Amino acid sequence: MIFFRLWIRALAVVSAAMLLGSSPTLADSDELTSEAEARAAIKAINDEIATLEQLITSQSRERDEIQSQLRDSDIAIGRANEALRETQVSLEQRQRAINELEADGLRIERRINELQETLEASIGMFSVLKQGGDLKILFGDSAPQETERNLAYFNLLLNQQLDTIDEFKAAVLRLDANRVQLAAAQEAQEKDRASLTKTRAKLVDQRLEQKALIDKLSASLARDGKQVAALRADSVRLNTLLAELLERLANLALEGEYDDFAALKGKLRAPLDGASKTRFGQKRERGDLRWQGWLIPADRGSSVRSVHYGRVIYADWLRGQGLLTIVDHGDGWMSLYGHNESLLKETGEWVAPGEVIARVGSSGGATEPALYFEIRSGGTPVNPANWIR
């Protein structure tokens, strides 16, 4: 508005100066004043233009800085989520180990009780035998053959009790070892729980930070009306990346024995359960841009699966797409998976149909957790509805 007011003022002053200069009835002294005013107005306009250019440059730098922070935030959230999942898996494994140790401890305690009862019964039996006199049992009035049998029986009982005592001692040692292992497992479990709580709190803080960055970025874009330009720039970046990847892949053959991608039209499994909230070719909310793929809302952390066999040719953060995975399926066919929370495959890895390659998120400035999915042929987007069964 300042720019236009100054411009109108300058035109008015210049026009007045021209009229003064052409009218023989006006004083010459007024001409100098009008010319000076016109020059001053034009200088003010040039100064305002320079100020606006500096403002745009400053805002552009600010947006670049916010995008860089958003990229770091997206990557950090992805790593925190994977750490969270690993800790949860560790907790489940620890709990299973604790359950097994507790069950084993109960079994050992039951066996110790059984052995203790056996020993107590044996002690009672020996007490009864002793009341008759040991020598009488072994060397009494009985015939030598009977005495020999009694001695053999006595030795058998004695050996059994010795075995029982040995087993009892071993069981007590096993129980002690079990209790030590159980205490260690429970201590490790508590550490895992503390780590889980800390990771969750960190994740909440990172998501709040991410939301603040997104809000700040949206405000910056809205302030100078650059939403459409930003979308176009994102599209150009993506197309440029794909063109570079296609050039690199021109002579690269896929490994393995799988059907050609082109032969699977209408037979591919969706990368994610759920319906897309956008249609291919549908006009976007702002400007004349159109959707070149599907935006499929899903719970944060849901599994994203490769639609076909191929090789990961890109697994990184890209402005407008966030954490993005691109899979090459050969003959110029590729599939794109954007806005992920974390990427599970690295560039160069081979993936099978249905293999989990990423987790759903809202990276890249998305307002809600969703997967952005495209299929391209030679870099040109095609309608996923014609390919997904």
C-alpha cells in the first residue's frame, strides 16, 4: 500500500510539474519546487522498493531457516519414534523373561517342598529303625542271607536319601540363581520403563516444537502470499529430483524374478489401508495446481508398504514431501511415499512387494498424519486408481 500511495503521489507531482512547465501564466519559481517534489517522491518510491526487496529477501531466508529446522525436527521425531518402538519391544521381551523366571521359581519351590517332605519322611523312618538297634538289624539273630538283604536295603535307602539331599541342595542353588536373575530382569525392566517415559516426553516436546515451526512457516507464507509459489517450487524440486534419478537409473537393471510393473495395472496392493482424501487431478485449495497422487490419512506410525518389488533410490528429507522414500520398479516406473514419520529402508536396498518401508507421519509440514503416494512413469504422474486393486 505504501508503494502504491507513493507511486500515485509521484505521478500527481510529475503531472503538476508538466502543467506548470507548459503554462505561461504560472510563476517560474513554482516549477523548481514541483520538480524537487517529483524527484523526492520518485526517490521515496525507489527507497520503498529497496525496503520491500530487503523484506522479501529476509522472509525468504527466514523460511529457509524454518524449513531446515522442520527437516531436523521431522528426522528427530522419526528417530524418537523408532527408539520408542524398540523400547516397547524390549519391555515386552523383558516381561516375558520375568514371567518365565517367576514360573521357573515356583516350579523350583514346589520341588524343594517335595524333597523336604521326602527327607523328613526318611528321617522318621531311620529313627524307627534306630530304635530296634543298628547292630541288631545288621548282625542280629537273622540268618546271614536275610542280614545281607537287610544291609542291601539299608544301603539303597541311604543312597536314595543322599541323592535327595544332593538334589535338594542343587534346587536351593537354582532358586537362589533364579532370584538373582529375576531381580536383574526387574531392574532392567524399570530402566526400560524410565527410558520409555523419557522418550515419550521428548517426543511430545518435539511434536510441539514441530507444530510451532509449521505454524510459523504457514504464517510466513501467508504474510506475503507465497503459498502457491511454494507449492510450485516443491513440485519443481520433486520433478528435478525424479529427472536426476531417472537419468542415473537408465542403465540399471532390477534383480530378481518379478512381473514387470506395467503388467500389474489394477493388481497392485495399496501401500496403506484406508481411503485417499484426494483424487488424482483434483484441484488443490490454492492456485491452479492439481493433486498428482493420493493423500491417505492414517494413524501415526502405521506401516507403509512397497506396492511392488524394486530398489530404494531415494530415502531422505525433501522440502514439501518431508521424509520421502522413492522405489524404482524398472523401465521408468517408480512409486513415491511422502510425509513419513520414519524411513526404514536406505538408498540402495531392495524391497519386496508388501514389505514395510516407512511409518506414517506428518513430516514436511503436513497438518495431519497421512501418506502421500504417487506412481510415475518416466517421471510423469499417473492415476493410482488405475493401478491399485
